[in-house]
Amino acid sequence: MKVLLSGPGAFGIKHLDGIRNIDGIDVVSLVGRTLEKTQSVAEKYGISHVSTSLTEALAETEAEAVILCTPTQQHASESIQCMEAGKHVQVEIPVADSWADAAAVMDTQKKTGKVCMVGHTRRFNPSHQWVNQRIRGGELSVQQMDVQTYFFRRKNINAEGQPRSWTDHLLWHHAAHTVDLFAYQAGSPIVTANAIQGPIHEELGISLDMSIQLKAENGAICTLSLSFNNDGPLGTFFRYICDNGTYIARYDDLVDGKEEPIDVSGVAVSMNGIELQDREFFAAIAEGREPNSSIASVLPCYKVLHDLEQQMTA
């Protein structure tokens, strides 16, 4: 399968590393904002075609599928562009930073019939898959999730500490992970959602602190705390309080409520959530089916984010 990747930044490189472990995938084009950096990454990964234009790359290569790791504000329009060009697309989270744009992507997927998958990586991390398998097997039922998403980003930088050309967002990016994962793990749609945010940062124009409460139709609840002001342990930490045990997920590590480690190495063929995400994308295309974290399955998350934004800006 021939693949085009757009966005050779921190997450684009994570995808390229994961794809190296997947047989039968040929990255035929790399698109980036600056030619010099794009060429440098392309040389490292043996990619023959480089461009600073997605439009040109779509026309000049025979890629069947596209992975978008571009700035959030481009996700919706580029997803639509790729599907209308006859390509399957996987777009990094979030699919959009507005409900209208997310809905437009869904409409285009319906119209074109192409696979459209959104990078909700938490569905694929082995730690969360371990919990999910036991929920689906009837061993566990989520009563409450307590989640902390903490970073130290008072400047506009990416995951590697490099300057960013766009502004990240606690609600439309980082909260999207948890809002979707909560409904997914609870196995029940979100029916109540509340949010408050802290002061707006003068330079970035966004709030650096936020608190969100969620309730699912089946009664499960979730409390999410987010901050770009936290100068301490960084990342997102999930506590699952279930009817039959408590579990704490820290990316791909999982422990029980007494901090006893749980071996999740046998959950999937890899411990790399991004690689597992890519495997699902390629398999869905090959098998002609809807992937896990398809635009249709994650769309309710974006309606919740929209409703929360309306609360906080009212």
C-alpha cells in the first residue's frame, strides 16, 4: 500500500517509526512546511518524493492513503481534500477545532465512502486496551474515571520542545482524548458535560487551565483536570475506578490501585499505540471496513467539545 504522510514534525516521525514495523507499507511522499527539513526527514526514512504542497503531492504520487500530522487548524479541510481526491485518510487528533468542521468531514466520508480515521490513540494504547477487553468481557464496569492531563507549555512549543507554527488547545485537542475514551470505555454515550476554565493567557490567547465533568447515560462519571501550567510530572494519567478493581494507566504502563504492575505486553502485537493505530488504518482499508476510531465513531466527542466551548464562552 502506497502512503503519503503530511507533517514531518514530532508526531509525523512517530508514525514513520511505527510504519517501519508494518509489512507491505510504502511511504511514497512526505509533505512539510519547509523543504529543507522535509528533505532531511525523507532521507532518513528513505522517502523519494518530497513537497511543500499537499495538493501537488496528491497529484504527483500514486498514494492510496494519506496520514495527516499537520496543524489542527488544517485537519478538517485537508481531510476533505484527500477524500475528494479519492484517498483514504487518517488524521491526527483532533479532526477539527469546531463542530461545523467535524460534521463536514463526516459528510465528506459519507459522500466518498473512503476510510476516514481519527488518531484517538488512547483507544489503541495497550494499557487502555487491557481495561477495554475486560469491560467487553463483562469482568469490569467503569464507575468513575479521574484523569489528569498536565504539561508545562507557557510558550508555543511542540512535544519535542521546538517552536510551533500554531497554537495547541486544551479543549479541542487534549480533552478530546479523554472525552472520547470515557464514552468508549463506559460503553455509553455522554449525556451531561460541564466545564470551567482559568484565565486567558495574554500571548497564546487560550486558557492554560481547565476542569471538565462528564456523565454517561449508564451513570458512569468522569472528572478531567487539564493544565499547561504544571511544572511537574508531565503527561496524561488515567484512574479507572471500577466495580471490580481500580487501575491506573500511564501511557503504556498499567498498575492496579495498589500500584502493582500489570503486564500488558501480550495485549497486542506491539506496545506502540501509534503503530497499532496505523495497523488498524491499513487493515481497515485492505478489508474494506470501518476502522476503530472512524470519524463516525468519534464524532459524538466533538459535539460534546462544542457544547463545552459554548458553556465556557457564554
